[in-house]
Amino acid sequence: MLATMKAPADLLLLPQWVVPVEPDGAYDSASRCSALSDHAVVVQHGRILDVLPAEAAQIQYAATQTIALPGRALIPGLINLHGHAAMSLLRGFADDLPLMTWLNERIWPAEKKLVSEAFVRDGTLLAAVEMLAGGITACNDMYFFPQAAGEAFLQAGMRATLGMIVLEFPSAYASDADDYLAKGLAMRDELKDEPLLSFAFAPHAPYTITDATFGRINTLSEQLGLPIHTHIHEAADEICDSLKQYGLRPLERLARLGLLGPNFIGVHAIHVNDAEIELLAQHGCHVAHCPSSGLKLASGIAPVAKFIAAGVNFGFGTDGAASNNRLDLFAEMRLAALLAKGASGDAAALPAAAALKAATLDAARALNLDSQIGSITPGKRADLVAVDLHALSSQPVFDPVSHLVYVAGREDVTHVWVDGKLKLNERRLVNLDTDDLTARATYWRTKLTA
């Protein structure tokens, strides 16, 4: 009798738990968004080939490399749904200020002085390294010189959606809205064949964009099938100013311009009323919820429980390190879950499984990437994170999913793979020079404070 030949694989991962974060119907209802004990994940050519019991995996597959991960939970890579990566070089520069003072008196003058391709490349690389070490494998970025940002993400080996930023006023990057769009589209043409990169239109906010520019962005978004990623209803003053200038609240203005739809990602959405939440839901829009940034800038708390009740899809964003000051999605998951409960008076609002799903599959859905990433599903790209739950501070483990949101932190991330490539190995970054990055950050601090 001939022995059964094993199927080839590049990588066989053997964690204590696999948390697949599956969409409805992919696994049985008992395992969805919960943990599978003693299961294996098989990776081949950067894709998840199989998820099955560990014993069966070792019988069926001959892997080039097998990694045992005792005490670890394997989860999909976390997705940062909103950030300004290069602003990591402004971390701690303008603390304890309200939003418009922070922007007008500190951030915009600093950017006018410093922002360049080199600034963006160095700041983005610094942010990418911080994110990877904390289990973030993909981010949705909005900043100047997006091509330089894309080059930095590629150097780090991190997945990113590059925002084609648009403003009406000039910067070191572009002279006017038409110039921003032209340069953004040229950047997309240059980088569109990079498998780790995708693209979105990123008009900064309704208070910095005219109706005519929004109209052009909407047309291009429909033609190219790309998301529109913009700040919306972050501060109460923004709404008052819009009422004075347009006679409309910002979200209503965007609805009349035709921007709302499944490609729309509204960042913050803190000051939204019930009618506006229903408007977001009716149009299939998405929200990037940034709880730490909203609190730090005293902008407020987004009504997450109402988003859930209305069926509005949302994910979590760190915002930039200038207003957070951490690029830490474990912190955002926990804070968001607690705020949702405290603000609504409902202890069941945003349970742990829903928070983890928002940080993975729901964020991928907002970026039109849920067919590729966001869950541990055969056929998807192998963006994977191992989280250590065997420390005394994590004992006992009744529910690994609960621990991932309420107990674990980014310091518990031990391994990270992006597209099947190892980026963090036993808490050590792979092929990235952290000393050089520290020196670059020091250089820019000196430039800013000189």
C-alpha cells in the first residue's frame, strides 16, 4: 500500500488558538469570531492555504518551515483605518491643545517649515516600524508626498492604502486642488502594480475643500472604484462654520454632492445626530473611529453604540502620532469598547469579538480589501499576528478573544507576517535598522526646534 504523499507548503503555524474572525457563513456559528484550539494555519506563496486541526495539518502537509507558538493566539493582522504616518516625527510636539488651535498654531506652521519628500519618507518608515511591532499589518494613510510614503511602506514590507491628499491651499507638495489631484493620480499610476499598495482619494475635510473639487473627486472615485477618505464632523466648530458658510451641516452637504456611498470613509464622525447616522447607514458608508485622538484633542466621543444599532460599518484608526501619541490598535480596541459601554450605559455595547472584528475584517471591508485580508480564511493573503497570552498577567484564559481586547497589549505581539513574509520574530523586527531610524527622528527634532 502506497503512503499518502503530503502536500507542499511554505509555512505551518501551530498556535494554541487560531482566531479566524470569519465573516458570517464561512465557519459554523460556534467558531465565528471565537478561538479554535489546537488548530494550524498553512501558508503557501503568501496566501493562507488551509486552516485545520493541528494533528491533521501535520499529516497532510510537508512544510518548509514549521513554527510552534505555544501560549499564543494567532489573529489576522490589525488594520489601522486612519492615520497620518509621517506625523510620527511630530509626536509630542503640540500636546494638550484643542483641535483648531493645534492645527492652526502648531501643526500647520511646523509642516510648512519641514514637510518634504525626505520628511515624509523618514516619518512614514518610523511609523511603519512602530505599527508592525504592534501587530498592525495594514494602514490607510493620508498625508503629503504619498509616493514617498509608499516607498517607505514598501521598504518596511507593510501593506498600505495611500491617500491622494487634496487641499485647496498650497503646500510644499502641491499648489492647488488640481495639482494635488494630478500628482496623486500620477503617484497611483507609478505604484499601482505594487501588490502591498492600494489607493484612495483623501480630501482633507469639508472645511478645506470646495464643492467643485468634491464633485471632481466623486467622479474620479466612481470611474476608478476607489474609496474617498475624509475627516468629517470631528469638532463642533466645524459644523457651526459649515452652517454659516453653506447653510448645511457638513455631512448633509456631502450627501447633496453625491459623495456618500459604499466607497465613503468618514473619519471621526463624533458630532453626528441620529438622522446623520441613519444617512451613513442608508448609503453603506464606513466610519474610521479614532477614540484616543478624539479624547486627546477634546473633540468628543463618537456614538459607537448607535453606529452598531443602525448597521454602520466602522473600524479603528490611531490618527497621527501628533494627536494620539501612540500608533497602537490594541489600545484603540480596548478604549473603544470601554467608551462604547460607558457612553451608552450598555455593558454589552461593542463586545470583545465585535471590537476585534472592527480592527480587522470590518476595516478591510471599508477599504474594499475584505476579499484579500481581515480574516484567517483559505485564499486570503497571509497577514498574521501572534499574540502571547501565557504571561502571568494573562492568567487564567477563559476566553482568548476577550483577552485580546481587554488584557493584551502591543508588547505581547511576538510574530508578524505580511503577505507570508516574517516581519517580527520573537519581538524583534526583521531586516529593519532601528538605530538608523532613531538617528533620523533625532535629526528632524533638531530641525524643528532649531
